[in-house]
Amino acid sequence: MRVTLIKHTPEPELLIASAARLCYSASGIEQIVQRMTPEEVDRMLDQLLSSGHLSPFEHASFSFGVEGISRAASHQLVRHRLASYSQQSQRYVSLRRLEYVVPPTIKERGALQQEYEAAMESVHRLYLRLLEEGVPAEDARFVLPNATATRLVMTMNARELMHTCSIRLCVRAQWEIREMFALVRAEVVRVAPRLGRELKIKCDRLGYCDERESCGLYPLKGEVLPGSA
Amino acid sequence: MRVTLIKHTPEPELLIASAARLCYSASGIEQIVQRMTPEEVDRMLDQLLSSGHLSPFEHASFSFGVEGISRAASHQLVRHRLASYSQQSQRYVSLRRLEYVVPPTIKERGALQQEYEAAMESVHRLYLRLLEEGVPAEDARFVLPNATATRLVMTMNARELMHTCSIRLCVRAQWEIREMFALVRAEVVRVAPRLGRELKIKCDRLGYCDERESCGLYPLKGEVLPGSA
Amino acid sequence: MRVTLIKHTPEPELLIASAARLCYSASGIEQIVQRMTPEEVDRMLDQLLSSGHLSPFEHASFSFGVEGISRAASHQLVRHRLASYSQQSQRYVSLRRLEYVVPPTIKERGALQQEYEAAMESVHRLYLRLLEEGVPAEDARFVLPNATATRLVMTMNARELMHTCSIRLCVRAQWEIREMFALVRAEVVRVAPRLGRELKIKCDRLGYCDERESCGLYPLKGEVLPGSA
Amino acid sequence: MRVTLIKHTPEPELLIASAARLCYSASGIEQIVQRMTPEEVDRMLDQLLSSGHLSPFEHASFSFGVEGISRAASHQLVRHRLASYSQQSQRYVSLRRLEYVVPPTIKERGALQQEYEAAMESVHRLYLRLLEEGVPAEDARFVLPNATATRLVMTMNARELMHTCSIRLCVRAQWEIREMFALVRAEVVRVAPRLGRELKIKCDRLGYCDERESCGLYPLKGEVLPGSA
Ligand SMILES: Cc1cc2nc3c(=O)[nH]c(=O)nc-3n(C[C@H](O)[C@H](O)[C@H](O)COP(=O)(O)OP(=O)(O)OC[C@H]3O[C@@H](n4cnc5c(N)ncnc54)[C@H](O)[C@@H]3O)c2cc1C
Ligand SMILES: Cc1cc2nc3c(=O)[nH]c(=O)nc-3n(C[C@H](O)[C@H](O)[C@H](O)COP(=O)(O)OP(=O)(O)OC[C@H]3O[C@@H](n4cnc5c(N)ncnc54)[C@H](O)[C@@H]3O)c2cc1C
Ligand SMILES: Cc1cc2nc3c(=O)[nH]c(=O)nc-3n(C[C@H](O)[C@H](O)[C@H](O)COP(=O)(O)OP(=O)(O)OC[C@H]3O[C@@H](n4cnc5c(N)ncnc54)[C@H](O)[C@@H]3O)c2cc1C
Ligand SMILES: Cc1cc2nc3c(=O)[nH]c(=O)nc-3n(C[C@H](O)[C@H](O)[C@H](O)COP(=O)(O)OP(=O)(O)OC[C@H]3O[C@@H](n4cnc5c(N)ncnc54)[C@H](O)[C@@H]3O)c2cc1C
């Protein structure tokens, strides 16, 4: 799996903080953008985050290249709707080679992995035969497995990144999409460390786990807030 | 494949027309809703449609049960973002039986269909073995094919239905998702005929085909509007 | 101010619970919809709510008539984007009579209220004069105040209603939009009591206040979860 | 009125074209981004535009500062929902000076303009008095006119910019929001000329006018496509 930040809004934290400052200020926009010091930017982000005023985070946008995730993972990923995707088509692109993902639980079981790989090769041979017989790629791909690797460009703004990370970094999420969002986070940290640190699991923001069973990272809500449902 | 309209906004056409009338009227809302005659509703819908003022169509919402489409189709479907989906999970539900879709281009080629079905059985056997060996369903499903049938509940408002039908009823769309939206259309026609008729392919609204090659239903834009790009 | 539920998805709670059940079940959709008992519906809603799995709530949609709120309030309202609005136009409708809202803080100050009303009458007279002089309504309305009453039809699904109520029922929100969402809530309670009860202020769900200062209803986060930021 | 492009995705056209190319290509993402020539970018944009495949345009994002538009215009503006706004608050910011917009139809009528300005001053005096009497700014502003100038930061991606320009550059739109989007367009042209040229009125794309009456720029649909509704 490979996640690369291709392009992003320059100076994303300054943009977010300036937009937020504008709401409460009588000054002009350019003046605000030009005069905010890094400390003021940090303080503003703190305020917005601690009080849940997240709309200014939408102004900063990040575009990633994502490669080598399974179609099982990409089907889950594209359920996030406040985002944009361009994904390699299995209708227009014939897969001469089959790249596929092997889940760790299968890798751990050596013998099974061999069967798994044999199965992959076998369906790929059938896929190629179907193409040869004149079946269009969009139909031949019906035999391809969920494991098949895919490529896509994904764009999300910082608010949606905060949202997706909050649920996709949780142990309840599928391991592969968790891994993917951990890489997304690392890429953002590289260019916007303050923002990157906010791409975190929901319990980290809530102060408790709101799932039915906790992984142990945080106590359940009922444990820390007795009397709450 | 099976598409069933489960629930929908009652009197959707009246609601749309009344909301639109409100924009241009000094009257109260309930008065408008109560007094619009079926003819006035029709005339208002005509006006909105012919002038592309589509936002009032958002007030009417339709929820469908969709069963027996492939995961190949559902992956395309959920790319439509102004909509809501609840889909049977391959992480939480183990598939004791494998239901799958066979594309017509494979059915047409008798011998291939047999191989196709044998391949389906073979991966399903592997899937079950993986489960037995303790591989979690979310990982075992990596071997399952795109052909695997899925079930989901989908909710769209009338504007998004108009949009999705406009591109998914076109011959450029995958045959299965076309079939699905033809059934969606038929369900809407049953309860809201005027609205249902507007769930149509984009060339039918444009008056020309804006794809690079026409299927023949409508001439290309350049043919009817010479001089246009 | 007047808020009326005009139309809504029939049996909204059953639809939400059935859609959620489908995710975890091997059964068919209609079977689920037909067989869920009211107790099972309630239990499913509890589970979804307590674990923050809110997407199934999107399937149920509610359309309200809203009348007699100020343009100050409607400008805030339409910032909620996962919603649909049809609002009486000040461009197409000339306001022969000026209906306007008087904030309680002005009503409380008797003498000021008189000045306030005199000012309203005075700008309305100017508005009418501008119309007479041939200024189009869309320009004459430049003199009309924020206080001017407006009418609109608003459609939101249950998830967005939960979100908007969570922030607009808070004391930090403007009094008028708070009042409006209290009426929205009451209308939903009437037809879907279980759902209606969930249209509540965010601290009620969180178990603490995440604003900088609490109104006293709940303690601040730092007070109940020491060590959290 | 003042519109400034504050920040934008770097190399927006390259990003859009690369994302689109990925859909149809077996190559890796970075390879595509690095190797596309300006001519290939142009050709890809042409293809996407002429066939209405607009989703790749969403990857490029533009953030503008907008100052000196009326609250009448901003209320219309924020109806565009696939966008993000941070607007100067009339609840948190007290307006010591009243900046306001004068419509051309009023400027043309010299005497009226004087009355208009007198009315502005008079309501502003009342506003200041209300503040003095202890009325909170959020209520005092009820007397402020639609004409009051506002400031905001607005972020839209290129697809939404194409959509908003298509309807807001039309003569049917309010003159002020038209002017604003003409400035938006000019700002985009400056940094991404190919893209900027596509921010155009809908008839320019359709090849005809789909409103009820044409301004004369393009003939009505029925005139160029006889037989169409
Ligand atoms: C024939 C065909 C081939 C395709 N091939 C590919 C492919 O190879 N690779 C691929 O990745 N996808 C492909 N797609 C999917 C396509 O790119 C869209 O993602 C999908 O059709 C969803 O449509 P939509 O974006 O118009 O709208 P929806 O998500 O249904 O949204 C409806 C409308 O809302 C607006 N909208 C929604 N969200 C946004 C936003 N964030 N910004 C701006 N406007 C927005 C747009 O006006 C849009 O038309 C294909 C689709 C078709 C029909
Ligand atoms: C552990 C886990 C298990 C899951 N299991 C299933 C499953 O079995 N079946 C299944 O179908 N899905 C499942 N999902 C997917 C889930 O239901 C969501 O569809 C997906 O996570 C997208 O998240 P979202 O809806 O919060 O937000 P996004 O689409 O990312 O949107 C972001 C936010 O915008 C708002 N929003 C966006 N669109 C709307 C709208 N139309 N109405 C109201 N608010 C909106 C919401 O506040 C939302 O949180 C699962 C997800 C997780 C993490
Ligand atoms: C000349 C003119 C007159 C107008 N008069 C009035 C009036 O009298 N009263 C009034 O209330 N409004 C009026 N409007 C506003 C208009 O109804 C729209 O609300 C506004 O233009 C926003 O445009 P939009 O809905 O196309 O898109 P956006 O919100 O910009 O969204 C972009 C696109 O995304 C899709 N989309 C976004 N959200 C949804 C959704 N929830 N469901 C389905 N599709 C969605 C649509 O394809 C849409 O075109 C007027 C607008 C114009 C230009
Ligand atoms: C007390 C108070 C004070 C305010 N003061 C100001 C002010 O001074 N200036 C100002 O401009 N606004 C102000 N607002 C408005 C505020 O910033 C939001 O624009 C408004 O409340 C809409 O809420 P929302 O963004 O959460 O959600 P909605 O538009 O209702 O959307 C619902 C959810 O969907 C998701 N979502 C929707 N669209 C996007 C997107 N494009 N990207 C990522 N996620 C998205 C988010 O999760 C969001 O919570 C204020 C609001 C309140 C309650």
C-alpha cells in the first residue's frame, strides 16, 4: 500500500485560522491573512478544536494518490461522501497482471496463503480467457476477487479528514483502511504538523469510547460519566 | 435483481410544486399545499423542469430495497454521494451460500458459463475453508468475486434520482446499473407518474448526445448545433 | 413563528431500524421490514445511537413549513448544507405589508420597541416609494431590515436534524433559531416520539459541555474528564 | 466589492487531468502526474468537458476572500452547498461604521439615492442606540438593512465553481452576485486560464437558453431543436 500527498492547499493552517478570525473581527481579509503570527494560528486552531467549531477546517484541501489497496477497502472508502475520488476503472482497463492484497490473518497461516495465491492465479487465468473469448473487460472482471488491488486519487478537506480518521483509525474499522488512514495522517503531518496531529481516533477527542466494547485505549462512556446512557 | 420502493414522501409531486410556488407567492405555506390543484401541480413541474430550476425536487425522498446486484455494481452505485445507503456487510455477515450475478455476455457463451460457475463454487469453497481455519469473515471475503450479490437500502431525493438516471440509463453505463435504474424508475412511475417520467437519460433532456459517440438515439451536439464546440 | 411538519417518510423509525438490521443480517429486505417488532426497532435505535452509527438515520426525511422567522435567522439556517430549502423570494415577491420580528430584548424595553417599530414603518415606506419610482423589488429590498419575516419549506433527514438540533438548541445559538428548532423537535416528537427525543443539545449526548464556558446544564469536559485537553 | 483568490490547489489543471487519466490507465499515479505534458493536460480537459465527465474537476480547490457584498447577496450565495464559508458575524462583531451597498438602479435616480443614504444613516443611529441601551449586537442588528456589506472566505472546488458560474453569470441572477462571480472567474483565469475560461454561463455550454425567455445571447431550446419540449 502506498499513500502520497500529491497536492494540497498551501499554508493550510494559516488559511483555516484566518478564515475563523474573520468571523469575529472587523478587519479586512488580506490584513488578517498577512498579520497572523504562527502562535496566533496555533491558538486559534486550539480554540476551534476544543469547542467543536470545525467548519473553518473545510477551507484546506488535500489530494492523495492511493495505490495497492484492495477493492474491498476502496468500496468502504468511497462511502465517505464529502470527498472526491478518481479510481482506476475495471471497465476501461484490462488487468494483464493481477495485483492483489493478502490479509495478515492469511499470511500468518502459511499453507492457506499458498491456496489463496493459487486461487488468485486461477481466477486471473479465467479472467484472461474471458477477455480472449471476447467478453468485455467490464464483464470479465466479475470473476476478479475483492482482493484485487486498485489505484485512486482522493481529495478531502481537513474537516472530512478529521471525521474519516476519527472512525477509520478505530480498531473496529477494517485493518486495511486503518492502515491507509494512518498513512494519510503521516502525509499530512509532514506538511502541516498541527493539523496532522488532529487526525485522530474519536475516543481521543471524546475522552471515552462510545462503542459497545472498548479496545482498552479509553474507558467506556458509562464508566467515566456514570449516570449517562 | 429486485428493486422495491419501501417508503417515500407522501404526495411527492404536490410537495415539490407547493415548495416552488412558495418562492413566488405572498401566501402562507399550508394554504398553498391545500389549494394547489393537480393541474397547477403539473404546470408548476413543467415550468421547473423546462427552466432547469431543480432544487424544489429535493424535498421528495424515496427509499428502495435493492437485492441481487453484484458488488461490482454496488461499488459504482455508492459513488453517488447525495444519497444514503445501508448495505449488507461482508465483514459481519458470513455467506453460507454464495449468490452471484452472471453477466449476459457470459450466459451467451454456454461453455464459458460453466467455467464461470465452477470458478464461483471453487472460490466459495475456499472462502468457507478460510472461515473454518479461523480467518475472520472480513478477511476471508478477500477471495470472493466482484460477481457476489449484495443487498442494500438506498435513499435518494427526486433531484438526485433525476441526476443518477440521467447518466446511469445511458448505454455508456454498465448494463447492470442501467437495469437497476430502469427498475428504480418503474417503481417511481407507480406512485408518482409525472415524476417518474422525468427519470430519463440525459440526451432526452438536452436534445442531443454530449458523449463522444452517440448510440443513435440522439444526434451529437455538433450535428444539431453547428458551430458549438 | 410557526413550524409545521408538512410531509415526512412514513414509519421513519421502522425504516431506519430495518436498514440498520440489513447490514448485519442474511435476510431479505422486505422480510426485515415486515417482521421487526416495535421493541426490536427501539432496541436497534438504542444500539445505533449509543455507538454513534448514525448513517441509517438518513433514510427518514422530514419537510417543514417555517413561517415568521427573520431573515437574520434564515441566513443562519441555510448554512446547514445537507438539507433543502425553498424560500419566499424578495426578488420576485413585493412586500405590500412588512411583517417583521421583534427580539425579546427590545420588547423588554418599552420605549425602544416604539422606536424600533417606527423605524420599520419608515423603511417600509421608503421601500414602497422605491417600487413606485420603478426600482425593481430585488433592489428596493436593500432597505429592508434583517428583522423582515420570511417563509420557507425546509427538508432534512433525521441525521441532519440530530446534528442541527445538537448545535442550534444550545444557548450559544441565536434565540430565534433555538426557538425554531425547539418547534421542529416538537413536530417530530408528535409523529415519531423515539426519534424526536433524540433531537437534543450536544452536551446531552456527549455527557459534558465542549464549549469554552458552560451554561450550567453540564460541567465542562475538563471538569469531568480531568487530564483531557 | 472585492474578490481575492487567497489560496488554491497548486497546478490545478495538471491535478485534474492526471486524476482523470488514472481512470483509464494502467500506470502509477506519480508517473502520470510527472509525465503529462501541458498539451496532454489540455486535451484531457477538453475531453472531460465535452462529454460532461466533471467529477475530476473536484480535486482542485479555490479559496476566495469576498468583501463588500450585501447581506442580500450573501444570503443567496450560501445557498450553494457544496462549498465552505466563514462569514463575519453580526452577532459577535458590532458595526461601529455601517458599510453598505447601493444598487445601480438607485444610484441612477439621484434624489432617491439621497433618501436611501439618509435611511441608512438613520437605522445605523438606531442600531448604535440599541447597543448603548444594552441590547446585544445579535438583536440590535435586526434593524440593519439587507444592504449592509459583509466579508467572507469562500472555498469551492472547480466543479462547483463551474456550476455556480453557470447559473450566477446569467442575467436572471441578481446583478450583485453576477458581478461577484465575474470577479471570481477573473481571479481563476489569472492562475489557471484554461479552467477559468470554463467558468461560464450555462447557455454557453448547452448551446441554447433553457430559461423561459432568452436575453438574446442564445436562442431558446425550442428554436434550435424543434420538436423538443
Ligand atoms: C459511464 C461512466 C464511467 C465512469 N468511469 C469512472 C472511472 O473510470 N473512474 C471513476 O473514478 N469514476 C468513474 N465514474 C463515476 C463518476 O466519475 C462519478 O463519480 C459518479 O458517476 C457519481 O456522479 P456525480 O459525481 O455526477 O454525482 P453525485 O455524487 O451523484 O452528485 C450529484 C451532483 O452533485 C454535485 N456534487 C456532488 N458532490 C460534489 C462535490 N464534492 N463537488 C462538486 N460537486 C459535487 C455534482 O453536480 C453532481 O453531479 C463513471 C461514471 C459513469 C456514468
Ligand atoms: C466500523 C464500521 C462498520 C460499518 N459497517 C457498515 C455496514 O455494515 N453497512 C453499511 O452500509 N455501512 C457500514 N459502514 C459505513 C458507514 O455506515 C458510513 O456509510 C461510512 O462510514 C461513511 O461515514 P459517514 O456517513 O459518517 O460520513 P461521510 O459520508 O464521510 O460524511 C461526513 C459527515 O457528513 C454528514 N453527512 C454526509 N452526508 C449526509 C447525509 N446525506 N445526511 C446527513 N448527514 C450527512 C455526517 O455528519 C457525516 O458524519 C461502516 C463503517 C464503519 C466505520
Ligand atoms: C435566478 C435564481 C432564482 C432563484 N430563486 C429562488 C427562490 O425564489 N427561492 C429559493 O429558495 N431559492 C431560489 N434560488 C436558489 C436555488 O433554488 C438554489 O438553492 C441555489 O441556486 C443553489 O443551487 P443548486 O441547488 O443548484 O446547488 P448547489 O447547492 O450549489 O449544489 C450543486 C449541485 O449539487 C447537487 N446537489 C446539492 N445538494 C443536493 C441535494 N441535497 N440533493 C440533490 N442534489 C443536490 C445538485 O446537482 C446541484 O446542482 C434561485 C437561484 C437562482 C439562480
Ligand atoms: C453558535 C454558532 C456561531 C456561529 N458563528 C459563525 C460565524 O461567526 N461565522 C460563520 O461563517 N459561521 C458561523 N456559524 C455557522 C457554522 O460555522 C456552520 O456553518 C453552520 O453551523 C453549519 O453547520 P455545519 O458546518 O456543522 O453543518 P452542516 O452544513 O449542517 O453539515 C452537517 C455535517 O456534515 C459535514 N459537512 C457538511 N459539509 C461539509 C464539507 N463541505 N466538508 C466537510 N464536512 C462537511 C460536517 O460533519 C457537518 O457537521 C456559527 C454557528 C453556530 C452554531
